[in-house]
Amino acid sequence: MSKASETPVTERSRNLTPPCTPPPYHAKDPAIPKGFDRQETPSISNSKENARGDTKAAVTPTAEETLSWDLISPQSCTKRYQLSGSPSSGYEEFGQGAWSTVYRAIETSETSSSIPLTPPSSPVTISGKPATNRVLAIKAPARKDAHDVLYHEARVLTYLHSSRCASAYVVAFHGYNATSKSLVMDANPMNLETHAKDCLKNARANFSTRTMFDPVCGPQEWQSLATQLIDGLEFLHSNNCIHGDIKPSNILLCPKDNGSSSSSSVEYTPLYCDFSSSRIYDDSTLNNPKETPQITALTSDYASPELLTSLQSTAAIATTAADIYALAVSLVVAAIGTSPYAGAGMEMLKLSMAREGRVLEFARQADQGTRIMKGRMVERCLKDALVKDVGERCTVKEWGCSVQAVLAG
């Protein structure tokens, strides 16, 4: 996760100065909500009191109906789990963001919730019954003003997963723990950011003139990644959801459970995560700053020029066009293994470069620039999505058709 360039956006602070990393909860901190380190008593999602404690009735979505955003309350977590680690040694973290810390946890059986957890290397038996060793990710607030942000994210995930197709594009969501104000999700150990860096290391160590024009992850893998992520973004936008903070660290790579061991297939599925800056819109609120929530965090490397410019004068509002631009920059990173602005020595210089909207030009100046040369596959797939002028930028459906035409040709 790129903590250095991610900035929480609040009413009092809409600049791009990197924030101090918010301190994670520690077990000795008396401010930690009760039940943070374990979930022992499942909540009931259709109770008269919803997951946040409000008095309005909670709504449990089904795959057969389309729910109104206004009626959505977060799905309540019914899983039992314990965090990896202990109060004395600290809890194991997957990562940190502007508003939250993501912890590693293990799902437990009904009889094991009171047993101190040591992450098992193989299934273990407790009290005569097998305990699950499924790894979960617990996204907990890193600061008190993050509670509303995570509650909103839980609503977004509940809304998206009311669609049957969500599991193909969005991280699996197991519910909201109202006691600890935390989200419970599937754990995926790899994201696109770390994978791209690993591919870059491998490309540098095994340099060849035969592959110097290919994406660092390989042409087949990059094509699969691009088509799946564009399809996923079309799913979000078709459900009136703007992600608001697309970047490689917010794209998880979930291993495929394939029965075959074909070496030609890509062995993971990319999934979108971190919907803390997302919003659900309708035609009347799409571009209306008075009717839409402002973004809560912004990562300058992947922000569109118009979004960065709006921060200087008005409130920043995430748009579908900004999502498209952010995904295209993320796919540039997948091709060259690093940020297109990696050569900038200072954060302010990087920000200035990002405002210019010349991503491909800056990326071609890097040491892996041959991988996105003009006229080659990556550049042809991304150029329409990286147009600086919002009015000229393609829609996600147009982008998908364009990429399919490039790959078919």
C-alpha cells in the first residue's frame, strides 16, 4: 500500500500533503472497542436494530432483487474469528491506509472462540471438533473519525454483493462487526502493486532483447489483467458505483482454484477492494457536488488531472471518468513495474507531472519505457483512457470494446 502518497480528504484538509501514518489499535490501548480481537457472538442481519445500532430496520440483500441504496444497511458479520498475534506481542497486520489498519485473522469453530490463536500450518482439532484455518482480513478503524468511513464502506460492499456477479470482481465481504466498527473480508496475500514490483525485479534480473517490449508481467498475463479489470469497472459503473481510489494496492490478486495445472492460464483473478472513497450515484448526483459525498482519500499518482485541479479550488468529487483514468494508470504500472512518475525526486514535482496528464510520455522516459512504446499493444489499449480532456476520454464500455479490438487484431 502506497502510504506516502495517500491523503485523507476532510473538510479542513483537502491538500495533498502526505499524512502521518495513523497509529494502529494496540491491545493495551483502552480505546480499543470491545470485541476487536475476536468475534464471538454473531449478529443477526435482519434484526430490528441494524448493524450500526440505528433503530431503522436492516435490509438483507438477495441475489434476486435490486436494492435501493437508501435502504441498504451493512450486512452483519456472523463469522467467528480471532486475530493473529496476541495483546503482548501485537497483532499481525496486512497493511495500513489513511483511515484503517487491516489485520490478519483466522476463522474459528464454535468451540474454539476462547482459545488463544496461533495461526495453524495445517488444520487442527480443538475440543474434538475441527477448527477452520481460513484466513480473514479485518479492516479496523485506525482513528476515531474513521468509524463513519468504514460504516459507509460496509454499506457499499453490501450493496455491491446484492448482485450475483459481484464475487467475480469485488473482494469477498463477510459482514460488518458493529462492536469493533470493523469489516470482515477474505484475505488475499498479493496485490497488483507488490506483484508488479516482483515482476520488475525478475525482468531486470533476466533481461532479454526478445522481451524488452513486453509488459514486465508478460503479454498474456497483462492482457488478462486488463480485460478482467475493465470488465470489473464496467460492473461497478453499471451498478452506479464509483470506486474513487483505484490503484494497484487496491487490486487484490486472488489465486484461482483450478483443477487443471495449465501453464498457459493466468492463475489469479483481480478483485477490487477498499471502497472507503466510493459513492453510489444516480443521474441527478453524478456531477453535483452539493448532492454527493466528497472523496475521503486521494493518491496523487493515480488521480486524474481534473481531480487534482479541483482540489485547488473546490471540493473533490470522484467521477466515472476519474475511475477510468486511475485504472489506466494502474495498468501502466502493471506493464512497467513502477509508477510512471518514479523518476520525480520530490512529491511536489510528481504532483505537477500528474496534473499534466501525460502519463504514457513520462512512463516512456523510465528505464522500462520500451514496454509501452507508441503503436505497441499496451499503448494502443490505454491511450483512449488516458486522454486529459474529460470530454474526450472514453467510457468504460467504449474502452472495453477498444481493448478487445486491439487484442483481436
